[in-house]
Amino acid sequence: MIKAENNALEWKYSDGLVDYDEAMALMEQRVADIRAGTASELVWFLQHPPLYTAGTSADAQDLMSPDRFPVYETGRGGQYTYHGPGQRVVYVMLDLARRGRDVRQFVSRLEQWVIDTLSEFNVSAERRDGRVGVWVTREGGREEKIAAIGVRVRKWVTFHGICINVEPDLDHYTGIVPCGISEHGVTSLVDLGLPVTLFDVDAVLRQKWDSIFEDTSTNAED
């Protein structure tokens, strides 16, 4: 068996729009390889064509336009969400067996990664009790979601991850009740009046990684 050298972390950036089934197949294989010790951990930056995904807690009534875009059932946690151009999706495949075996801590670190990244663009983003994801408060007190988080863990290896709304078509969210929450809205960095690109967000996410994740690594158990 060929072992991955030095448990190195790979950063992957995909141009264009990546088919959802193709992405799921790559993640499934990579998770298996990480578990087997034949591949390094991976953080993958990409965009999808317009589509809806259903998490393990999805309610069929929250899919209001089932024929608008393709709908994919997925094993991640959560309910319905949207992916599409202008949204930065980051799939995070880490081996928690050497990072503390703490799923809640992993999710919290994903949230903090997003919050710290958005703060670099002068966006005050926060967690909300009882609501997954990252939120901002607009003038008048309206709360809107700017980033979603959905993860799955198999034999202590993570997959799926985060998505940050940079400049997606926000009208595409009207076909679902995002994450089952109808009383709050959805926003993006550009909707907030910030001329930010995907590449700007990528650079800050990469910069913030070490302070959030690298101190969690430990030696793998035999």
C-alpha cells in the first residue's frame, strides 16, 4: 500500500462549473483514500451549475419549485440548499482521527473560518442559536444568511463543507425554503454593496486556514 507522504494538505481549485455528480464521486473516492492512508487531506474550491440539494433533514414541502433546477439528495446534514455560479463552495476532506475526533469542534471551526474571512471585508457575520450557517444583520434588524455549512463524517473523515454567497443570483433561492427557515432572508457580499470576487474570498480563506485548523492536528493512532 502506498501511504500519503507527511499527511500533507492539498489545495485544489477548479475553474468553470463542476457537475454535482462528478464532485460527489471525487469526494467519495478521496474520503476512502484518506481513510486508507493513500491520499492526503483535501480542501477543494469550486462552483456548481444551478441546483438544489436535499440534506438528511429535508422536508419535501420546502422544495417549492421541484422542476426549476436539478435536485440532488445528499448524505450531508441539513435541509434544502442552493448551489450555483457566484457562490464559493469549499469541500473539506480532513482526517479527524488525527485532529481530535470532535465533530462539533470541526463544525464550529468551519463557522469561524467563514466568520473570520468575512470580517476581512468588513462584514460582521455571526452564528445564531438554533440555526446552522453564518448570518448578517441588515438595516432595520432583518437577519439574512450569507453562508451555509453542511458536513458528513465517515469513519472520522469529513466531506462536504461550506458555501459563501459572493455574487449568486439570489432569485434562485426562491424555489426552496433555504435550510427550512422561511422567516429570514438570504444575502451575498455583492448584495451588501461590496465589490468582492471569488478570488478575493479564496485568498482570505487560504490566509485564515492555519489559525483555525492547523493547531488541531495530532499524530494518527496506529
